Amino acid sequence: MTLFDFTVSQSDRAKMKNQTPLVVWFTGLSGSGKSTIANRLEEKLHQAGKHTFILDGDNVRHGLNKDLGFSESDRVENIRRVAEVSKLLFDAGLIVIVTLISPFRADRNLARNLFKKGEFFEVFVDTPLDVAESRDPKGLYKKARTGEIKNFTGISSPYEAPDAPDFRILTTECSPDVASSQILSRFFKI
């Protein structure tokens, strides 16, 4: 299938926004702090006049992916859809921030492979399971431990930590504000 060749290009859109689009893909356990750090990062980018959009795992499951459960095949489809939407937003010239557990390396690689080198950065929000479980803002770990939730990452379903993330945040060693500042200085020329 041949795609239609539109006149206005991705680089035209980015130039109009005076920025270099890219995707920052946060991965880590539930309760690791992905959304909190991403939110702080977006605030800082917004203050710098950058055009951004966050695709958060919980939020996309209320709309785009509300038909998906948490089986392995549904998780794969969840990542595939979010990766494709990320690509569309990237093509619109935006800085796309994705916050998904995205537990499987193969799925994160699928997302990365939609982009050229330097357009996609994987950020591993590295939080020990016991710390993530102690935070448990939604009570999900407790439900998973009692069997109320099946296929819960870190409990009854595996989490494959990145082998070589573009950036690693040790949340036991820095605050969300510090972590977002580190990401800002690492990936953005602001």
C-alpha cells in the first residue's frame, strides 16, 4: 500500500513550532513515578514554550484502548496502538511523552523501531518492587496479592527491565523534580 504524499511535512510542522520533535518513552513498574516525573517534565517544557503531549497508560485505557484487558496479547496491542499514536503526534511536530508500564522489551523495541535514531528515548524509571508496592496509590498491588487482579506486572506477570535504556532514573535516590530536570538537560537544548 502506498501512502499519500502530503505537501506539509513533519519538518515543516516542527519548524513552525520552533522545536525538534521526539518521543520520550517512560517504562517502569506501577507506582514507580512515571506519570509524576512525566508531568513535571511537561510543565518545564511548557514553560520553555515547547509543544508537548502526554500519552499516559491509565488515560489511554479509558478511551483508545478501553476494549483491551491485561492479557499478554492485550498488552502487546496496547503498546502497538500507543506507539502508532506517538508516531502520528511526532509527525505533527510535537514532543511526545509516553508513560506506560510497557513490561516487555520486544514491545518497547517495536515502538522504538517506528523512529529514526535520535527521535525516541527510553527512560527506565527504576524503582524496586517493594518501594513501588509501598506507594501503591491505587491499591492495585494489594488486589494483585489477593488474586483480585490477574496478570499484574511485577506480581503475577513479568516486567522485563530495559537492558540499555537511554536514561535510567533511580527513584529511591532523587525526587521527581530532580529526575525531570535531569531528563530535560539530557535530551533537550533549552
